[in-house]
Amino acid sequence: MSKPSDTGSRHVTVSGAPEGFDATLILHELESTSGPVVHVARDDKRMAAMRQALAFFAPDLPVVTFPGWDCLPYDRVSPNADISAARMATLAGLVHGMPKRFVLLTTLNAATQRMPARSVLREAAFTARVGDRVDEEALRQFLVRMGFVQAPTVTEPGDYAIRGGIIDIYPPGEGGPVRLDFFGDVLDGARRFDPATQRTTETLDMVELAPVSEVILDDAAITRFRQNYRLEFGAAGTDDPLYEAVSAGRKHAGIEHWLPFFHETLETLFDYLPDATFALDDQTSPQRLARWEAIEDQYDTRREAMTAKGRVDTVYKPAPPGLLYLDDDAWTAATSDHRLLYFNALPLPTGPGVIDAGGRIGRNFAPERQQESISLFDALAQHITTRRKSGQVIVASYSEGARERLQGLMEDQDLTGVDLIADFRDVPDGQGGVYLAVWALEHGFEGKAGLSVISEQDVLGDRLIRTPKKKRRAENFLTEAQTLSPGDLVVHVDHGVGRYHGLEVLDVMDAPHECLHLEYAEQSRLYLPVENIELLSRYGHDEGLLDKLGGGAWQAKKARLKERIREIADKLIRVAAERHLRKGAILTPPDGMWDAFSARFPYEETDDQLRAINDTLDDLASGTPMDRLICGDVGFGKTEVAMRAAFVAAMSGVQVAVIA
């Protein structure tokens, strides 16, 4: 890759950098610079994919992750404890010492959010060596202030347990919990152990502890919060559970969303890594601007709810977004002194600030999959035979079983000299060959020096992965329940139609808890905790009869509805079967003319557009009647997808009409 002097800019667009190949560019950048490299992924899925790619190309490379919060801005819930612990472990590592060269993987959400200053991490640390005198009560208070939670036994990062002269602590970012044995006030021994078997896995001479939460509830932070909160919102009333909880030194659900009020100043990831190069995923710039707009919208929603008369949830008082998140100006200021690489999967004309890394999106065998007259694996074998003449060909599969199946298919095609490899170290330098690896790569690529990578998905199509049903978590309450008004009808999955009367704060086990107040027939009441919001849905009409709590009418309705749904499903299945048996014309894009037609569109396709285009082409080439609906917001390119489909139909000699 080019150096900054080649482009005259510290901010460089790196074209020809498809996903998978971009991992090699990060490794090249790491070798040519004196500091670490940070990859900013679009989302958690891309961050995990980059980690897999780096593990394949450089399995011994030090790689750390810095995930973003798994909750919405201005949420009523806190980030997952494991995520908070992982974030703090990474920040502590950056402050207290990391290898000179390493790769840090993060997401756009994490990179556009402020965090505690480095000075806080330096001061908020506990270190003890075996043989030192330790005040056990001071250690316990430290654990509480740093966000650790007392539990009967430690099972996950952030837990601690006290039993006589033994203290078990599960520090974030460590290989397991540690057990401290005290003889009086002397630390007599320290060891790491397996929480499942309680067996010792490592004997320790020293123990270092860092915070597990970005909110540190010491006296100074509590005083600072109270002052900032009153300065921003005025005097706090008795109906403010957040203010009351913090004043009493207790954590409150969602407390992290007021992080700026607890600290004198906040910093960014760019402050923690002043010498790092930041490599950003394709399309992160528009995504960053869209995220800021969404944050502003959510802030405005909270402000409107806070100031609306008669609302029960006026106690949620949102901190101004600029205190916690980076707008465009703050992002520009934070990145001005850093080298930034903006990856782009497609090749672009080179020029000032734009270089071509030489990678290209790999061959996709979708056309061969759709045409019975063409053997998919004959085409694959021919492609591999051609590519191996000029370099290495790696076929990446999702699992060991899939790799074995692909190996058998290649043997059936008389492809010889196919080797199984664990990672890229097993590929000889400067020698052509075919290799099978386990690497969950979505799409292949072609790189420099004759390297070709083909993914299992390129050959066989999208994998269908069974995923567990996700609950509508309480973070969706902000976007879903804010549209509810007192008097609206809702449906509880177990109790039926009720009337929503707003939020109420109830004391549950001496702690305030927000619940939805629902009214049922005969003036019965039900209080539903906000974390169980997934049990509710909006009623489809403004008027309706309320169901009776504990009655059988609602269950009878559900039974009748299930039977009706079953009848409709049977009819739909019959219609789908009849459609599947019908034959349609096979329409494929003409070579040459298709590329020329596509090149005339003025805008670069988004990832979702490309996916919709490819899916539509697959439908047209399937030989069965199409049954597809393209959905999207205004201005996001639905017409471009339709025009491509119309072009394929017209060039195949059939009539086509576009109605706008």
C-alpha cells in the first residue's frame, strides 16, 4: 500500500479493498508503521468477521476488541455487563501497557462515543502482591465503587464473593476469576481458577484490578453528578429515582447514559491511541452521519416527553447529545491528527487522496447455480484450474464438515493437489496450489500476487443459519412505547386486550422500578415491568372491549385464531406449491451490455442495493415465476433495481413495463 507521502494526505481512500482482502491491508499497514492499527467496523458482525480474517492471515497477532454498547442512546437500560467489562478491560490495557504493535477492533458506534479519561483508569486501579498488607474493607469498597457486583459465587466478569478470609473476584478481560487468600490482613496467596470446577489454573504473584463500569460511584463522582444534574435540569424532585439512587451511592438502570455528569472530562478512542492508524469500513461515513441524526431524534423525543404536561415519565431527563457522542465537527477534530484509511470495496480512479490496493471482489457462481444446463462444480473446477496457474487458490468453508464435502466434490472433478490448511502460514510463498480452509468468509476476493479466495457462499449460495428468537428488549421501549398515550389499547400475549395508563414507578424490594400500568375489565390492574415489554403489542383499533384478567375468553380467542391461521397457511402452501411447479422463462443479463448499462447509473450501489440486485437476478434466472417485493425508503435506489430487472427482461426478448 502507499504511504501518506504518496497521496499528500493523512486521510486516504483505499479502493480495491473488498472484505477479507482488507485484513491483509491492515497487516501491511501494521508492518509499515510504528504504532497500532485500529479497524472501525460497521457493526458487531463485521468486527467479528475482521477478527476471523486476521486470525487466518496472522494467528499470532495481538488483537484486542473494544465493543460498543448494546443499547440505544437515551435508553432505560444499561449496557450488557459483559460488554461493559470488555470495554473497561481494553481501556485499562491501553493505559497500563500494550505491545507496541497490535490491532484493535471496534465498531462505528464505539468510535463515535466518549469514554472516561485515561487519568481515571490510571487512578482507579488496585494492585497487590502476595505478602502485602491489604485492608479487606477498603478492597470491598473499591470493588463496589468500580462497579463489581457481589454474588454467592463468581461466574462472570464483574462478580465478587467474600467468604471469611477468601475473596473471589472476576476481573474484566482476564482468563478467569482470581481467589485471594488472606491470613489476617496479609495477602497469603493468589491464584486463578476455573469457576466451574474450582480447580486452580494459574498461581499468581500479583493481582491487578480495573473498573468494570464506566460509571465510578466514589464520593467525588457522586458530588459531581449531583451538581451537573441540577445545573442542567434544575432542582431534582422526590420523583427522580436516578438522582435519589446516585445520591445514595447506588447504581440505577441506564445510569451510563448520564456518563458525562460523573466525570470532569471525557475522552475519545483517538485520545487513547494518539499514534494509531484508523482503518474504516466501506460506507462508514454516511452511516456515521445517520447515527448522529438518530441520536438527535432520540434526544428530542426524550425532551418532548420530559416537558409534556401530564406525562408520568417526566423523570427521564436526557443529557445533551454532544456531551457523550461525537457530531461531525467533533469527529473531524478528533481525527485531524490521525492517519485514516477509508476502505472501498470497488476500484476507483486514483488521484490525490485515492489509491488502488489491487483487490477485487471474487467470482460468484450464482448464474451457474440457477441454470440446470450448466454444471456448477464443472464451472468451479475450471475456475480453480485457471486461477491456480497464476497463484494460490483458497476455498474457505464454514465448518470442518463443509470442508470435507467440498474436498469430496473437488476429487469428483479430478482436482488434484488440494491441501487442507489451518491458516495462511500453511500456504507456501511463491508457489501455486489449491487449499481448503475453515474460514467463515461471506464472499471471496482476488488479491495481489495471484491470491484468489473463494467462499463456500460464493459457490453454494447463502447459508441458512438457525438463530434463536430474539426478545424485543427493553431498549425498544424508547422507539415503541413512546408512541403510546394514556388510554391507548394494547394486547398482552397472556391476558389479552387492556388499556395503557402510562408508566408508574413502584417500589419493588426497596428499589424503584418502572412499570407499565394496564387496566382490564372490572377495573382490574396489571403492572408490567418495562423489561417485559416484549409481551405487549399495539391493538389494531381505537375502540374495543377489555378482556377480563384470569378469564378464559382471551384463551378461547387465541385458539380460534390459531385455527384460522392454520387454514390460511394451508392455502398459502398450496398456492406456493402450484407456483413452484409452473415453468417460467430463464432471463439472464447479457455479457458486456449488462456491465455497460450498470455503469451508466450515476450513484455507487449500497450494500443493500447490490444484495437486492443479485437476488433479483437470481430470481430471473431461476426459471420459476418471481415472487419478490423490494422495500426501501424514498431515494434509496429501488428504481435502479427495477430498471436493471427491466433491462434483463427486455434484452431477453420479452415485453416489460415500468409503471412509476
